[in-house]
Amino acid sequence: MSDGNSLVNLGDLTRPATVLIEKISDAVGALYLPRQIRRIAKAEVEAEKIKALANIEITEIQQRGIVRFIEEQGRQQENMESVTEQSIPELKEDAKPEDIENDWLASFFEKCRLVSDKEMQSLWAKLLAGEANSPGTFSKRTVEQISNLDKSDAQLFTSLCGFGWVIGDIVPLVYDVEQEIYNEKGIYFNSLKHLDDIGLITFNDLGGFVRKKFPKFITVFYYGTPINIEFNQDEDNKLQIGKVLLSKAGQELAPICGSVKSDEFMEYVLNEWLKLGYAISSPLRKK
């Protein structure tokens, strides 16, 4: 986009990418059309054109306002196109961008057009691709919450999701906030309280949370690695899952936040479960 022109040639794109760009253009205004985006350096020329076409006199301060407006629109268009470009490699062959609601797209681009940080743009791009791959995955409420995230908030949430296990849904297993294995990733009482305050998690440092009604044998997953748990009773078993639950927005954001697994943490959790009396079998440990 540094040349100020069209980023991509529509003829070189897969069908889902082409449909996505067309869908965005219909919903919020044209993207990627050849020569459509003028260089910001032409802002003063554009201001003069506006003045001439309107056939009115404008003051110097009004002209500066017009220039500023054009520059702002250029930056925002650049942000929108950057997010869209980054989303394209994330599209699946069976994506259905044509089914994204126009209102959702309008809300999405109203927020992401203000995002110029490349790391945050990457998150927005994954959000867009995820919605295109499976329309309805992300609510407008989640888009609104993500728009209010600082970069540090997003990084903190990503660190927390590195502790996430799939136990039905995604559960960050935080058993003791004073343990170094959490602290070295920036997870403390205060940071969890902050994520609770901004609506990404529910944090209960007193009693923690328990999942109930499990049969004698269950399988849970840590980044695709299956862990088999055997309880003492034949039915109605309980699994302690720590002090943190993800909110609805947190559940939607967790799969795309870019978190990574830790073999050290996996071993830590297996040891915690053994202390709780669960029988464990996994690729790392035999029962």
C-alpha cells in the first residue's frame, strides 16, 4: 500500500477473497479498485478542487480543515485496506463471505479504520477472516469490546490464553496466581482483575470454579494434545478448573489471539490434577 494504489489484482485472488472484497465494497465503500486511493501528498490539490467546484471563498483555517479531513480519510482507508489484505491468507476455501451481514461489516470497519498498529491490525484481520470463514462466529458486541482494547490488554489476554485447555469450551486453568509459571507471563491478581473489568474473563480468586456431572472417563485437550482423565466415581464427578472463566467475548477472541502452548505448563497441570486425585494418561505420561 505504500504506493497509494490498489493493493491487489482481483484476478489473482481466490474466489473467497474476491467475494470478500466485493462484499466489503458493497457494505462500506470501494476497496482495492485500481488507482482509487489518491496519495495523501495530493491533499492540498484536492482541497483546491473542492474550493473551485463549490465556487465559494474559504478561509485559510477552513482550507486546513479540508486538508486534515482528506489526510484522515487517507489514513483510515489505508488501515481498512491493510486489515483486509492481512485477512486474505486466513480465508478457507469453503469460506462464505457473501453471508456476512452488512451491518456487521459496517460496525467492524467503523472500528478497525482507526487501528494503525500492525500487531493490532493482525488481530482485526483474523477477526474478519474468521467471520468470513464462518459467518456469525463473532458478535457485534465482541467487535465493540475488541475496539476498546489497548495493545497491552490484547497482549495480556494472549498470554492468559496460553493456559487455555479445551474442556467443552476454552478454559484458562489458573490454579494459583502466586505461582511463577503464571507470573512470568504477566498473570497476577491485578492483571486478572483488569481483564475481568474489561469484560474478557470472570475472575474468582476465592472459591474458584468447578465443572460437574462428568462421567468416569473424559478427554480434554491442550493445543490439540488429548489428555484422558479417570475419576473415582462412575458418574457425577467434578473437575476443578481454577479461578478464571472466559466471557462470551473472550471465548470468541481466544482462538484467534495468537497464543502459544507451553509444555512446562502442561506438565504443571498434570501434576495439579494428580494432587487432586485424578488418574491421568497422556502422550507425556502413562497412568
